[in-house]
Amino acid sequence: MHGEYKVPGGKLVVVDLDVEGGALRNVRVAGDFFLEPDEAILAIDAALEGAPANTDTAGLAARIEAALPDSTVMLGLSAEGVAIAVRRALAQATEWSDYDWQLIHDAPQSPALHMALDEVITAEVAAGVRPPTLRVWEWDSPAVIIGSFQSLRNEVDPAGVERHGVNVVRRISGGGAMFAEPSSTITYSLAVPQSLVSGLSFADSYAYLDDWVLEALADMGIKAWYQPLNDIATEVGKIAGAAQKRVVGPDGGPGAVLHHVTMAYDIDADKMLEVLRIGKEKMSDKGTRSAKKRVDPLRRQTGLPRQVVIERMIESFRRRHGLTDGQVTAAELARAEELVRTKFATEEWTARVP
């Protein structure tokens, strides 16, 4: 069995192993990390040898840490990272390189249609009739997008959205409310097979699916990192928030994961505060006093036009994983438009949590 895991902000860990009699055998750990002293790699292999195959990530990491020499120094590596690679091998997880990735980057569309397309495309990936897909959104109007489980009245100021002509939509994933304007927001979705994140915890899958965008930001001079559970942050503020939805495959099969991210290219903080109700508890939790200070947009950090930022992000993905230009099919669009009519544009769905 073979498993790989790119430690967020670190290096690649590769594990090859067998399972015999319910235990790990012939374990070999490798990768492009740095490790001192040299014999520490043998200690890691020995710590994993014979471990019950059902040992969880925490248990495997504890075995490794207990076996390491006192003088061990790990760079780009962690005991947990090795343990995750082991779990991915045991789960027979797939890798980015196993797929022919498709890009969808269409003309501006309505907020409700974007919500519907996320559902349709992820279901198609879950059914195995569409390849894993990166979809970059373009907005035709400003919107507030609330999480699947948020209260509409608690999150949205109705007077503010009416005054500014903002559409309010509810997405299928959890998480918090986002304010999006066409020229000020960069949003993308990844619809991926469940097997790509096999062996990862729900929390770890967030960082794993956005490692490519951290590299793209680094190429533009932005040092960014994942701030658990679902933020992309820099030293001067948050620049993005992520959300996920797991979709079961046909007949209860493994299915797919929808992972979408909204990034602040620019922001009208005053307008945001007029359309969103941002509670004092949330601001205290983030350790800030002002919502305006929570977000630091890409326009200021890069000095690049929005479209250039998007192009560089796409090219970074293409270099790492390959990417073929594609499009929403006629059948997918028809299904999405039907979902807009019956679900995403209805008061019943938008106010399902009043």
C-alpha cells in the first residue's frame, strides 16, 4: 500500500507498507523533508512496524514521538504528518495526479445559479460522470451567501440588502455568511472524489484542498497560511474563508466533496457592515474590535488587477496538477436552472432557518 501527504506549509511524506495479520509490516517512510539525526528515519519505521492497522492518527503519531531520539529535529515534517500518510495508505486514498482535472470559468452568473451549479457538479463527480473540477465563479450581481445552518434574521440586515440591491442566497455547505460583489470577490469551487481526502480528518481536508492556492499566493508575494478551521490568513488579516459539503455517491457509494472558497480581492467594509449582522461574540472570538480590520484584500496586498490574480491562481493549479478547459454541459445547466426555480431562489430554502 502507498500513501502520500503534503504537510501544510511543509514537505511531502510518502509511506509504503503492507498489512499482515491486522498489523503494519515492511513500513518505509520517505519524502523531501529534512530530518536529523540520520537514524531518526529508522526510528520512525520501527515505531510503525507492527502497529495495529486500525490505530488512528493520534495513536500512530504518539508511537512515532515516543520512539524519536531526544535530539531529533524535523523540518517540513511532523509525527502527525507521517501518521496521516499511513492512514491514507491504509484507506487507499487517491492523489491529485490520479485525475484529469477540468476547469470551468464561465461568464457572470446569478448568485442562485452558482449555488445550484455547486450542487449539480458535485453530484456529477460523485456519480463518476464528471472529472474532478475546479470552477472559478464570476458574479452578475452583489450577494450575501449564508451557510446552510445559519439563521437568516441573525445574519442579514434586510434594510441594508434592499438599500444596496444585494441578493441573499443560502448555500448547501455550512460555515458563515459572506458578502460578495462582482469586482471585489474571487470565488472558486473544487468538486473532488471522496477518495482524494481519504485518511484525512474533516479539519485536515480543508488545508489539504487549498495547499495549491497558498502556493499561488506565495508566487504573488503573499505569505498565507490556513487558520483552522476554515480561514486563509496573512500577518495583516484574513483574506478568505472556506466551506465544505460531503455528497454521497449513487447507492450510498463513497461520493464527492464540495470545497469552495470566497476570497476578498477588494472590499467595501462599510457596505458589508450594513448588509451583514456581525455579532460582538464573533468579533471577540476573532480577537479583533472591528470587522473592518478582519479582512485584508488581495488588491492591496498584490497591486494586481483582479483578473490577473485569477489567471495566476489557475496557472498555479495547472502547473501542479494539470488542468483542461471545460464547460458546464447543457444537461448540467438545465438541472441547475431547475434547482434555482425549485430550491435556491425560493423563500422556503433561503429562510429554512428563519
